[in-house]
Amino acid sequence: MKITTGIYKFKKIHTLKSHKLRPTSNKIRNAVFNILVNKYMMSSWSTKVHLLDAFSGSGIVAIEGLSRNINKATLIESDSAIFENLQKNVEELNIKKKVNLINDDFFNTSLTKNEYFIVYLDPPYLKNFTNLAIKKILDEKALKKGAIIISETNKNYKYDKYLNQYISTQKKYGNTLITFLKFL
């Protein structure tokens, strides 16, 4: 996999061959960041942003964000082998100063209050982790005012009813649903 745009454009991101990984495709990454730039005006605020990539995997989404001028990122990955690969990607790109890596289960990690302006959630599809993750983020008051949570789920995913008020954009790409939730 390669970074598609920005200062790390064409840089290779290594990923393990594992049934536990489902790296976000170039098409979906480009769509997500195009929506952030065009609908949410990311270009005007990206240099002040802290992105949380809660189920990080290869780190491709967070690294793509850093390539597009996001200021810093926290990446959480529970699997030790996948985390080790993630560390190698961060080291090879020489971005350790911009990245906080956490090798733990997202649900066991304490989040910093009022810290994150963008959160990317791409948990295992066959579990209800997205709703649970959003609840944890809100319960821990981890979002800055005006924050955006972007979730990548199966196209038929159902959000808890109370979250419907925050959904601002949804796009389907094959079997994948990308949802932007905006918190004022």
C-alpha cells in the first residue's frame, strides 16, 4: 500500500498478511480526505488537529492524514504483531515526533479529555464495536468542540438511535459504509 497524496506521497506502508487486518483502500482513503477538505474545510484547520485512529492496523489512515498536514496522531492497536509492523512504518517515515503509538485494546485505553478533532474508527465489522467506541469517546469527553468521527463499517451497519442526530454524511463504497458524525 502507498500513501496517495501529500508530503509522504508514494511512500510505501507495510502491512502484514493477516485475517485480522482489513486495510482501508486507496479509494476510500481518498474519498474520506476529499470529504474532509471539501465539506469540512480541512485545509484551513488541519495543522492544529490531533487525529485518533482507534483500531489502527497498518496505520495507513493516520499516516495519510499526517501526509496531508494533520498535526499529530494517536494510533491504538491491540495486536502485538500488527503493532510491531505499525512501529516500523512510523520509524521508516521518520514521524515518531508526530505520533503517539499505543499497544493496547482501545476499550482499555484512557482517552485524553478534549483532545481529538478527528477520530477514525475501523473496528472489526462483525462486532458492535463502532457504537461502543463512540459511546466510550463521548463518555470520556475526548472530543474537541466541533469534532468529527469518521467510521468505516459494513454497508448495513446500524447506529444506536441517539447517534443519528450527529450523522452529517454517509457514503457507500461497495460493501463499505463511511459515516461522518459531527459533534458541535
